[in-house]
Amino acid sequence: MPRNVSVNSGSMRFVQDISVGPHAFQADEPSANGGNDAGPESLELVLAALGACASITVQMYADRKQWPVEGVHVHLSCVKVPSEGQPDAKTGMTNAIEMGISFSGNLTEDQRRRLLEIAGRCPVHRILTSQVEIRTNLLTASSPSVNGSFVGNDQ
């Protein structure tokens, strides 16, 4: 089960202090957007989560199959592409994530194709490609998530 994530505004403009269990890191905006570039911007964190999840999922699958995967290399970017369906009304474009994956190790082409398929089944990929409901609640000083784990009004 994933741990709760806590995000608090930092002491510098736009810097966000993020904690996940025992881990702490920062997010920020690039200098060009008025930030300090003290950490990845939010979309870069989403891309990193997808890439890490795809790589870990592939490695776990390869371990179970005892396939000789020596490394997984994932490159991701967010791009605008012509829309099929519901375009941005102004541009006719929509956001897309491009993910390129390569594998090192003595693998057959069939194994490489299967690993590519498995990467597309990682939990983050599934969340990003599904309809996700985000419930946003106003927290107060007495809210459970201010001092611990989040318990929304409707849970």
C-alpha cells in the first residue's frame, strides 16, 4: 500500500517540501517560470513516477521469469500532439507522454516485446490512463492529515 505524501510550501517562492515516509525532497518551478529550480517541476515528478514504475514492474516480471535483464532504461517527455477526441479548444492539441524503453541483457526479441507490454501495465501507467477521481477537501488545523494520515470527510 502506498504511503501518504505530504507537500508543504517551502521558504523560497514556489519551492515545495515533499515527504513520503522517511524520504524528503523538493519540487520547484524552473527559473524561467519564476522559481529557483530547487527540484523537479510537478510534471517532471509525474514522468519520473511513470518511468520508475515501468522499470520496476519490468524488473519484477523479468525476475519471476528468470530472464537475463541487466538494465532497464526509460526516457520520458511530455509533448503536445494533434488531438483525437477532445482537443484543447484553442489549439486542437492535447498532452501526451512519450515513453521510450530499452533493455540491456541477452534477451530475445519476443522477450523484449513482452517486457515492453508489461511496462505498459505498471500501476502508475494504469492510473494515468484511467479515469481518476480526485477528491479535494479543505483541511483545518484539527484535520487528521495535518498531523498524520488523511481521512477525508467522505471516507
